[in-house]
Amino acid sequence: MNKIYSLILMFFIFSFSWSQDQLNVIDAITHKNKVVFTCENKSKISLEFLDSKNIKFWFSPNGEFVRNNESFAVINAVFDENYTINVNESSSVYEVFTEDLRVMVHKSPFKIQIFNKYQRLILGDTVEQPYVVDGTDIKTSKVLRQDEHFFGLGEKTGTLDRRGKSYTMWNSDKPCYSEKEDPLYKSIPFFMSSYNYGIFFDNTYKTQFDFGKDSTDSFSFSSPDGPFIYYFFYGKDYKEIIKSYTKLTGKPIMPPKWAFGWAQSRGLLTNETLTRDIAQEYRERNIPCDIIYQDIGWVEGLQNFEWAKEKYKNPKKMLSDLADTGFKVIVSQDPVVSQATTKQWEEADAKGLFATDIRTGESYDMPWPWGGNAGVVDFTNPKTAAWWGDLQQIPINDGVKGFWTDMGEPAWSNEESTDRLNMKHHLGMHDEIHNVYGLTWDKVVTEQFEKHNPNQRVFQMTRAAYSGIQRYAFGWSGDSGNGEDVTDGWANLANQIPLGLSAGLGLIPFWTTDISGYCGEITDYPEFAELYVRWLQFGIFNPLSRAHHEGNNAVEPWLFGKQAEKIAKASIELKYQLQPYLYSYARQSYDTGIPIMRALVLEYPKDENTFNIDDQFMFGEYLLIAPVVEEGAKTRSVYLPKGEWIDYNNPATTYNGGTTIKYPVTLETIPMFVKAGSIIPKSPIVPYTGALKNAPVILEIFPSNNMNSFELYEDDGETNNYKNDEFALTKIEAENAPSILKVDIDVPQQNEFKTEIRNYLLKIHTTSKPKRVEINSNQIKPVSPSKISENLNTNFKESNYFFDEKNQLLMIRLPDTKLRTEITIFN
């Protein structure tokens, strides 16, 4: 009898497993741009065509398309409101043809295949178990091609190419993380394939991604709970895919212009005297700097936004005095209120603004790294926003310019901290809210800032994130570095490059590493100097550049010796010189989502050599940067993609691309290469952004047979008027013939924003002394080297040139008339 029962039980188990593995479609209903397929077990799959290239998939095991919360990431799921589809049915398949895709839905067993219009398979379900349901857990498996590569998932360690690896989405506080550690602080469930598609998995739970680690024939993604919704994006290249993802989840806000300058911080930079001393030292040493941070110790109580009285004698005057010399101050926020901060804690507790403990119904008692046990502020509660906004406005009214939101995972809530799963937020239990907790916080911070400070551009840099974070904040990579031996952090530095590039691919274009690494006690500054310099040389090409270290470990450039200071100063000055170039690409990031720091595969998607390059990147479209990340390096291997490349440090040297070179380096060297034919807009070196009024626009030009153009973007740098397209855009073009070089500066497109009165200074790299130089067909005269740069920001009537034979550089000065101007050089 027991044997019979066992056989019956085995039959039912087999039948249940089979029903999950073998889905069979029995019906399809179409309405406009959506088709819903029903299977024998009543599960349903919805395909909603946003347009001809982008599709929303929703798999529902119980046949109900409902979700606990609306998407935290998606703000625009309607790409083409008039888009409609036709579904063709045959005996075995349903087919949907669009202008770009052919989607086949097989009836028995159910599977989906997406082909392009040339019948090439783009994405296909596996034959076996394309969807597996185990309770609330759902997993989908897709066909993995032998030559397929994956990029994305935001800020993840390791190689840019994700193939052969698996990843977890669970925002985690991982101080001093290794180059192999996962998960980290941010969860961006968006990736792209070398087969010209991208996937965004719109699920906030602890999702998993396996790109062929468990199987060489398939890759998968899964979730333990929540709606199983994912978006498919098809594009001719990665840039087009990113644009579609940006359209779905929102444009990244632009930082204030000064945010692209240099920033100084440290863990115990939390008092007025030290802040003033650092600011004064920067100005006396003529090292450019815009921002000084104050870490969490600036507050009287965690987190009441009141200045610590014993540390700040007169914070308002401090902020005013610093502003007079060009400094902006950013202060830290934590998302909790310590029970020791009695007044604020009792107020929030009484108003129900903390996450609660499901076991007791009381405010959850959260251990916190400092300040004692605390309440976790529930930013999903609509009542929280105004309360928090009033508090954070206190230091803004004093003169603070913005915030960095720290510990928003929330901290001490990693995978092993299972007690946190007892937290209940207004919008759901913690397993659903955990990955978006930082996002909901940053949303409140930005929206409340804009409410209290109308049309003022927000500065907010965050550590924890989820898809959609770009609408509210910028990012930094958390607590990097070697905590055991600060001087042995070379692998940590090297890992910051692919980590930052992957952040950019995940729509976090405005990003920084902690320059010097956050972790480790600095006991021997001369010994640490080389690593500090190399970290800084990489860090200046982060769109945002912040030097930061834990505790009272100071990382100001002058502390590492005269040589290190000299190199650091020159590197920081280079960042300021490149501001017009950088800021123009910042606008492009806002418009398209394309990052400024670009993985080579983003610019050269057909070059398979770029798939495995993790240690160099494009800075914008025209500059290639190959930071030195090896101790004692004498040479640096650099891969140059197809084309002609010019050594930025020695423009007389050129290379043919499609090859790897050995580039000689000293400690002073940042290997930089510029595409031949490029036009790089630059500015004079200034102590801080905006310090020089009527500053000239410097156009550095690298002539070749194939000249590029550049569109110089400018706006007021402070307000949100850029969102209304109030800016100036000036197109600069060049044409190089055997005996003539022409440079055209077009009439600026100016919409409610006017550029300053100023000069242009062209710096053209050429071996030929010109026979004649004309501006709008009028010949101009040569002058001495001192005359060419004399009173550039006050005299707007001179047009002349100077040829520097030693440096093979032709300099041409002319006023910016705001009219179309043609410069002709006869050789």
C-alpha cells in the first residue's frame, strides 16, 4: 500500500513539474499594441509593443497582471501612443511583424523568439524550461550563443564583459570591497548584449542574473517574488539601446557647472577651523578647487541637520567667507534618526515616519554604525517628504550648496542581516523596498530641494541606487581601497575603471571614485604618494572628481611631497582646462543617457578587441584615456582602435589604430590620445569655476585628412533652465586640404541664453608656418607670443596670429562676434 501511495505522489510531483516546464498556449487576445497569451495552466504572458523596437514582457503564473506598487524606475512606458500590431496565427506559432522585428510565439511548448528583419535571432527562450515557477520564485532562461557578450548591471566589480559570471541585486554596504565582491551598493537590473539588444528587469526584489556561469548554452534572470516584468530594447548599437532605456526610466539631471571642478573631502573633515585651513591652502598653493565636503560628523545629532556647536563657531559666516573665494560646501545626510536625538526621534515616531517592525508594530530598532540605535526614515510614506524637506533646508538656508546621501542601502542591511526583513515600509515589506530604499530617499531630497529652492540646480551625490536614480542624483563608488594595507591598493584602483564604466552603461553618467581610495590608515605619505598620484590621474577624468579618505586621513595633494603636489596640481589644472569639452558631453548625457566616461565597446561595438578592455576608456568621443594602474610602471600597454591617433602629450607623434602599443610612462604621465582631426574646446586655468569673467574659448585643433566637428554647449550652469532648452550651441567645423586649412565657427544657436563677450584662441598643431591667415577673407598680421595672449579677457578687438616653431603650434586670436566666422590658413 505504501508503495502505491509513493507512486501516486511521484505522479503528482512529476505532473506539477511538467506543467511548469511545458507551457502550452491555447489563446491569444490582441488590443492595439498588446497581445496576451493564455496557457493551459491559466498562466498568461503579455507582450506590449512600445514601438517597432521595444517590447514590454509580463509573465503572470496566475493570469493576473497586478502589482503591489507601480514601477519605481519606469516613468514613460508609452513610446508611440498610436502604435498597433497585427498578430498572425498558424497551426504552431503566432507571429508579430514590426518594421524592425519578427516576434514568434510558439504554441507548444511555449517559447518566444525575436528576430530582426533579416531573420537573425536576436533573443530566444530556451526550448527546455523557458519559465520556471517555484512558489513566488520565477526564472526565465534564454539561449546563449557562443560568441555572445554582455555588458551592464551598473556598478559591479570585475570585468566589463559579464559572460560566464553571475550577479545578485541586493544593495549592500561593503567597505574595502575586493575586485570580485558582489553585491555592492547599487542595483541596476539593466544589461546589453552584443547581439544588439538590452534587457531591463523591472523587479525590485533580490533578483539574480546568470550569464552562462551555470550553463554554457543559456543565460537566465530570476526573482524570488514580485511581478515578472522585463523590457526588451533593440538597437543598431549600444548607444541606441541606452537611449531607449533612458526614454523608459528618465533623463539624468545635469549637475551645476561647478560640480565638474575639483572636490576635497575626508571622514573627519567636520569642523570650521579645518575647513577654512584647507580652503586657504588650496588658494595659496594655486591649486584649483571648487568644493569642500563635510562628512556626517557635521551634525549636532543624527540626523537633525543642526550644526555641531562645538565644531562650528559661526557656520553661516564660514559658508559666506568660503563662497567669497569660490568654494561650495556639500554636507552629508544619513537616512536615520538616532534615538539619542530625542526631539526629532520622538516627533518622527509619533507621526509614523519610521519603518516599523512587523513583529511589534513599533518603529524598527536599527543598529547604526554611529549615533546608537536609530529609526529608519520611511521615505515611501508621503507624509515624510515635507518633514524631511523642511529639515534639510536648514543648512541650505545657511549657504550649503548640496548633499551627499550616504548609507542608503540602508547600511547594515546586507544579505546576512535577515532581521531587516521584518521591516515594514509604507509601500511594502523590506524585501521589496530594500533595493529602492535609497532611490526613494534621493527622490525626496531632490524634489524637496527644488520645492524650497525654485529653479536652482540640485547637487546630490549618492551611494545606494536603483534604476531611475539618474533622475535625482549622481553617484560615487563607495568605500573602495585596501583597508588592510593602504599602499597595496593597486588592484582596488584598477577595478574602479571597469566599475565606473559599467556605472555609465547603467545610466549613472555623473560619477566619481573616492580618489585615494576610502579605506586604510595612511601612516607613510611618501610611500603612498605613487598610488595617490595614479588614483588622482584616473580621478580627474571622472565627470565628478572627489578626493576622500576615511577618518582623519588627510588626502590633500600637498601632503604627499613636492613631486606629488606638482603632478596633482598639473592634473587638476588639466581637468579645468577641459571643462568646456566635459560640459558639452554632460549635456549629451542629459539628452541621450550616453555617459561621458565611455567603455571602448560603446564607441567601437564591432571591434571584438574592445570586449575585454577594462583598463582604458574614451572621455567623450575624441579623447582616449589609459590610466596607469601598476606600481612602478615604466610602460603602459594601450589598445588604439581603428583610425589615426595623436599622442596628446606629444602631438608630433601619431599612431595607426587597430593595434596595441607599449607607451613609455613616468610618474608624471597620463597616457592620453586624441582622434586625428579632433577639435577640443578648452578654457584657461582658473582657481574655481567661473572665476574668470569673459574668459576666452580655446579651440585645440589636430588637423588630419578627415576632420571632425564639435558642438560647444553652454548654459548658465546654475538653474534648471537647461530642461527648457535655454542654452547656446556653437558648431565648429574644420576642413583640411593640401595647402589650406579652414575653420568655421557657426552662428551660435541661442535660446534665452546669451554667451559672454569674449575671444576665441585657436591652437592648431601643425608643422607648417602659414604663408597667410585670413578671417572672413581679411588678412591678419603675425604678432609676438606675448601679444597673442595679452588681455584676452578684456580686449575684444584684436585679430592676429603667432606661429610657435619650436612646439609646432599655430595660435590665432579673434573676437567672438556671434556671427559666422571663417578662418583660413594658407600653407
